[in-house]
Amino acid sequence: MAAAFTTRGLVKRYGPVTALHGVDLDVEEGELVGLLGPNGAGKSTLVKIGCGLVRATAGQTAVCGARAGSPQARASMGYLAEFFRFPGWATADELLILHQRLARSRGGDGERAELLELVGLTDARSRRIETMSKGMQQRLGLAQALVGTPRFLFLDEPTSALDPGGRRTVRGLLEELRTRGVAVLLNSHLLSEVELVCDRVAILSRGSIVAEGRPSELARPRGVEIDVDGGTRLYEGMGRDEVPALVAELVAAEEQVYGVRILETTLEEIYLEAVGDQAG
Amino acid sequence: MRGIPIVIGYSLKESLRRRVFLVVLILTAAFLGLYALGTNEAFQVVESRSLGGPADDPFAVDDRELTGATMFGLSMFGTLFLGAVLAAFLTLGTVRGDAERGLLQPLVVRPIGRSTLLVGRFAAAALVCGLYVVLVHAAALLITWQIGGWIPDRIVGPAVQLAAAMAVIAALSLLGSVFLSSTANGIAVFMVFGAGLVAGLLGQIGEALGSETLMDVAETASWILPFEALYQDGLAAITADSSGFTEFALTLGPFGGAQAAGVFLWPWALAYVALIGGAAVVAFARKDL
């Protein structure tokens, strides 16, 4: 089976500005990949090319084996834009009916009820969108993206308008999608959120991928902290492999060992290191 | 193209829910009320101060025809204007305007495709505005007939031509919406519409002065902007059977620029809409959103 999303040598130029410099990225079936990067790094451009909203200058992009932007590619994906608006005159149910028709979904009433329940909007089914809070609209946007049971989802800042409770709902939703085998490319500024839910991250800076891998693979050991009678001792530069020897040494010295913590660089530190002076 | 009915349904529902139809209904009622008042007054004045002469007088003017045709011609202008306003406002933000507001992106990533969305939007606007001008035209005709007992020489043709003029304006507005923001496109569409009307006015002046140059300018402009040619042809058709001094008197009024456009008008109008629509589809397909 083809990867859910693939780009090879993706280039995008807007006049004299090059937004993407030959990006290669894969999202496998059922994989949840976080796309990180500072403002202007090219994240949204990458997502928009994948959705067929923006045309690439060079390179190939495919969604579930079909050329990005083709009807086949669009039929197998869902998309939640960073900046979106739904018609305020429509109710949540009417919006989903419209997208069911456009996506040629045969899910009917059952699909709509399930999606609204998934995003916690069951009670707002008949409510007009113009009366909903921004957070509710964002959750409705997620439900809209899931219409037609897509195999792949582009989510561009899906939690930017959500409160902590709403973010937790979205995290739960992403976990649920993982169990259903839906692949996701999650574009987000919230590093903690990405770290919690993503299988892999790709960091984009100035239009190029500067780091990519599982958060645990990208992390580097920062040292080991050991709690003993006299307090906490820090062993800088040590890692997991050195822990048994360190503990054995302390025990041999008749120290009481109460706890051991392996310190690693956080995703935030990895990110800041990767993007350098482009951060913030 | 299976998605076109879905887009048409969505567009109609949008107009209904945003109370576009309600506003149009109220203002059209006001327009028709004013028209009835004006027509009634015109017929009464003309009746009391008869402009005609003895029936055997070759210079006699048929008062009823002159008044009825003049008033009905003015109503056609009003109908064209109201329909143009509706066509422009229903379509001016279809691409760039909706994209800037974030309304367009969730729709175009669906499998229906951009051309289907554009064709659906065009069909909805042309349908609504076409139906609107036909109904207003029919209402004005009824009013004129009821008050003055006058009916135009041609009834169906001018109504269909007004409806076709709406399709031309909707196509131009859709093309503009690919490149321009809503405000800029609205201004552009109304300026183009105004240019067409000015060309008609030049034709009217040219007719009165006997200036071939002005009449040529008006005719050329009406072919470049065929909504104007359709309107002028429809206007000419309502007094197609007039003759004598009445016909001459009519050319001094709003009928001065009225020109029967001939057999090429319909093929040209259809080709024009297809060309403008095709250009809009191609430009939209290449546009980054």
C-alpha cells in the first residue's frame, strides 16, 4: 500500500521568494507526524500543496498514491485549514451534510452523529455556526475534515483556538484516529502537544527539513540525576548506558539510592537548536 | 460535474438564509410601487394634455404607445440595473473574496474540483438573476397594461434577453472575482456596467444628433459588453412594430440607443459567456489559494 503522503524534491517559489527548497517527507499509513517550524518556515505552504490549494514549482507530491490535488487524492484526504471560516448561516449538521455531498460520503445521519460526538458537539448539532465560539468552530472543523472517512488528514494548527479542555479533546481524537489507522500530518506550534501525540516529527526551517525522526531519536542525553541521602547529584554528559555503573559505584560507596532520572533534551530544545536564529 | 447541483443548492440556500431574497423582494416591491405611481401619473397627464393629432394626420403621435413604451422602456432599464446589482453581489466574492475570508478552502479541497464550484456558482447566480428580471419585467408589463392599456410589441424576447444579460454580468463578475478582492471586483463590475450604459447613452445622443461616429462607438461598445447589446435589442423589440412619427418620437426618449442587433447577437452572447467563463475556470485552476 502507498504511503499516506509523500513529497520528493518539493520546491515552491512565490516570485523572488523561495518558500520550499526541495523538501522530502513521508507519512506512512496510520502514522501521526508533527510538522514544526517557525512562522514563515513553509509549513502551511507544504500542507496547501498537499491539499491542492497551491501549485508546486517543482517536485512531486502524492496523497495515498495519487498526485496531490487530483480528484483521487482529494477523495482520500481531509483538511482543516489554519485560517478557515464556515458559513455562519448554516447549522453544524447542515455543514456536515454539505461536506458529505461534496465528498460523496454515504455515511448519512450516522456518520454526522458519530463525528459530532467525537469532537464533543453532539448538543450543538442544530446550532448555527455564527453563534458558536471559535473553539467550537475549530472542533466542528475537525469533524468536517473527517467526513468521508479519509485515510489521511492535514491538520494545520488544529488547536490554536482551543482552551486546555478542547486541546485534550483533540489529543484524544488524534489517539482515536491512530487506532483507526488514519495517517495525520499535524502542523502545530504547540511542541508539548506534538511531543505527546506524534510518532515522528519533522522540523522545517527556511523551507528545508532540518531535523526529522521520532522524538526519542532526536533527543540527546543531557546527564543523569540520582537522588541520594545528601540530595540530588547531577552527572552531566552521562546517559542511560552509564546508569548501572553509576548506581553500582554509589552503592559500593554505601550511599542510599532513592531515585534515578535520565535527562534528555526536550523537543523544545531540539527545535530551538534546529531552527537556530529563525526561532521567535 | 456531478457536483454542480450541490453547489447550486448551497448557493441558493446561502442567499435565502442571508436574507438576500427578502431584501430583494422588499426593494423590488418598492421599485414596482414607484413604477406604478409614475406610470399612472404619466398616462393621466398625457390623457389630459393630448399630444397627438387627428387620426389622418401623418405627423400624429400615438399617445398611448409613446407613454406606454417610454415608461416600459424605463422599467427595463430599472430591471436591468436591479438585476445587475443582484448578479454582481451574488458573485463578486466567489473566488478571491471567499478565499480571503477562509470560506473557499474547505470546499475546493473536496473531490468536486474548482471548475465545478465555479460553474455551479455561475449557474446559481444566472438562474436567480435571470428568474428575477423575468418576474420584474412581467410585473412591470402587467402594471403598464393595467394602468395604460398598452402592451409591448414583443413580450417574451426582451424578457429572455434581460435574463441573458444577467448571465453575461454574472460571468464577468466571476472572472473578476478570480483576480480581485470583493470590494475591487464590485467597483470594477459596476464601472463596466456603467460603461455599457454610457455607450447606450452615446448612441441615444448620436441618434438625436444624427452622428454616425457616436452611433458607431455605441454599437462597438455594446458588442464588447453584450449585456448592453442584449438590452438594446430587447428595448428595440418592445416597439418593433411602431411606425411613423410615433417611432421618431420614441427615438427622442430612452429608445434613442435601442438597436436591433441582428442574428449574430445570440451566438455572440453565448460565445462571450463561454469565453469569459472559460477564462475564469482556467485562471481559477492556476490560482494559489
